[in-house]
Amino acid sequence: MILSIESSCDDSSIAVTEIATKKLIHHSKISQEVEHSFYGGVVPELASRLHAVALPKILEGTLPYLDKLKAIAVTNQPGLSVTLNEGLMMAKTIASLKKLPIIPVHHLKAHIYSLFIEKEAITPLLVLLISGGHTQIIRVQSFEHMEILATSIDDSVGESFDKCAKMMGLGYPGGPIIEKLALSGDEHRFDLPIPLRNSPLIAFSLSGLKNAIRLQVLALGGADEMSEQDRRDLAASFQRAVKLHLLQKSKKVFAKEHIKNFAIVGGASANLYLRNAYEILCKEFDKTLLVAPLEYCSDNAAMVGRYAIEAYHQKQLSDPHKISVQRSKKQQNGTLL
Ligand code: KG4
Ligand code: ZN
């Protein structure tokens, strides 16, 4: 079995996965959304302290499996370095005590493997990754060959939901709040700009749309003066603009890449309005849409464990003393490192 640990942002999660069957034997997670909602976003130092309390607590549930472990998997990039460190310290301690190797896991690759929890992986595959930290289209040729075809030049999709929610005086995380409000809103009320609409660039950009929301909130008298219906309509109009932007750029990729399977992963892939739009797009382009179960869209250790099974077979094992948090630079198009 492999014990996997995830602490790249504000979710502390630990899982145990059986190598031979790929079965998820145990999974637990403690989210810090309530603690961060007061600040309208994740506060790294607070997140780190909360991981230090939560990780040992949820580790207890894995005690029955500790003697059956072959490796400890842990997310070591990309993410908040202070929170990654909490998971890494725990992984190193267990690995040293039990004399086990560590499997370092790239968080974005783990999100891709959220599609294959308790399943065989399907490749080749085109993936739209929409999380709090990233927006990318990735060509997954195989476990070893993943290439970024398009990326955001500024904010990510999840981040834009969070920031817009904050500007409208809503809580954190903004994604689920905006999605819910939008259900009873008029998505055509506000004429918001569709990012890079007239640009041939195959890239994403959300900061201009964020600014348009800021100006609209001001025009409505500020977050405190907006009516409930204003909030609903603005949430719906914002979500529509994000959808149209994602679809437009995805179509440009579809025109060049003829891989049949297309997937959406990451926290924002839990958004049913976006999922629905991609179902229609995939039918139009004769693609098969893959999505992860809703519970595995946001950060979790089950996807880390699933990725780690492949890494284990590829012998990507490290000495616990030699592993550290990888400080990854903002990645442009090219090999997903
Ligand atoms: O993948 P994730 O858990 O963490 C990162 O790797 O960043 O993604 C978290 C992001 C947050 O920005 C959150 O607002 C967004 O995913 N999110 C959503 C929804 N649920 C979570 N965005 C839009 N609609 C949702 N339903
Ligand atoms: Zn994530």
C-alpha cells in the first residue's frame, strides 16, 4: 500500500491506496475554508499552523495500514511552500521511521489522476485544469509525457471566482457560492467583456474580467448596497463570461489537437454549469468527456495516492533525506515539470 499526503493549500488530506488493485482503502480530509473565509482567501501562515494540527489527527485513521506500506507519497510542488512543508515533514518522519522511500508528487499531475481513482488510466488525453492556482490545457500523451498547450497569463479560474466573490462581499471559497447564486440570476443582465475574445492567442486571462466586476460593483453602489438580485445577476453574468472564454479557447485547441478524450479537473471542475457547457461542446466536437467524482475535484490525497501508484511502478522513489519542497516558477507552455 501507499500512504499519501496532501497539504499544498488549505486542505489537509491523507489516503491509503492498494498498489495491486488501485483500490482506495482509506481517505480523510480536513478543509480550512471556515478559518480562511474571514480573510476572503487563504492566509499561508494560518494554513500552515492548521495543517500542523490536522495532519496528525487524520493520520490516526491510517494506523491499521502502517505495516503494509511500501512507500509514502507527498505533494512537494506546486503550492504554498509553508503548507507543502507540513506534509513533507510528516512524510519524511514516517518514511525514516519505517525505512520507506518517498514518492514526490506534482500537484497538477495528481489532479489529472483524480480522473482514475480506482480505475485504469486512459491516455492520450486532453485536460483542462481549472483550480485555485492554475488554468491550463495539458496534452497527456502518457504518464511520462505531459505538455502544457495553453495557460493563464494572469489569474486562474478558481482565483477569479474567489476574488469576484470577495468584491461582492460574499464568503470563501467563491466558486461554490457564485455557482449557487447564479442559479437564480439573469446571466444576460450585465454585459461583461469576454477575455481575449478577438485575440488569436491560445491562452487564458481572467484579470480584465475581474476588473469589470470591480467596476460593476462600484456602479451598483458597492458590495453593501447591492441588492440580492444584483448579486445573483452579477454572479450569473460573471460565470457566463468565464464559460464563454474557456469554451472559445478550448475550441481553438480542439481545432489543432485530435485526441478523442477530453477531461476537466481541479477545484472549479466541480462547477455543474461549466461541466454542462463542456458536455455540449464535447458532443459537438465528437469528444468523450471525462470528469472526476465531485468529491475528488478539490484538493485531496486520494488523487495523490492514485498518481503515486504509477510513479511507484516507474520507480520514481526518493530517499527521505534528499527530498524537499520544489519551488516551481510560473510555468508557460511546454513540458509539465
Ligand atoms: O483544486 P483546488 O481545490 O485547489 C488548488 O489546487 O488551487 O481548487 C480550489 C479552487 C478555489 O478557487 C474554488 O473557488 C474553486 O476551486 N472552486 C470552484 C467551485 N468549487 C471550487 N470554482 C467554481 N465553481 C465551483 N463550484
Ligand atoms: Zn489543487
